[in-house]
Amino acid sequence: MKIGFNEATALECKGQSLIADLEACEKYGFDYIEISIDETDEKLARLDMPKAERMSPGAVSHTP
């Protein structure tokens, strides 16, 4: 089984950075790291969206 780390889950952690995430992934044996580079206005707006709204059907649009 392969395990991955999503760097967005650590964005709020004090002192975290991409380098720290990469080092932790290597140290703890993660096989992959998922890096979010989507900084569109729509994506950024979801960061402040209440959880109930974020989890509702249609909250996230899918664009090609």
C-alpha cells in the first residue's frame, strides 16, 4: 500500500513550509506528497466558506 500526504492539511500549522512537509514525508515514509497550486479566487473563497456550505452538493465546481 502507498501512503500520501496532502500539504494543504498542514497549512495552519505553525512553522510549516513546503520544505518542512517534504522533510517530514521523507522522515515518516510517505510515498507521495500532494501539493495544492490552485490559488484561483474560487478556491481561495472556499477556504473561508462555512463547513456546511463547503460540504453541500454543488459547492465545488468542476472545470476542465
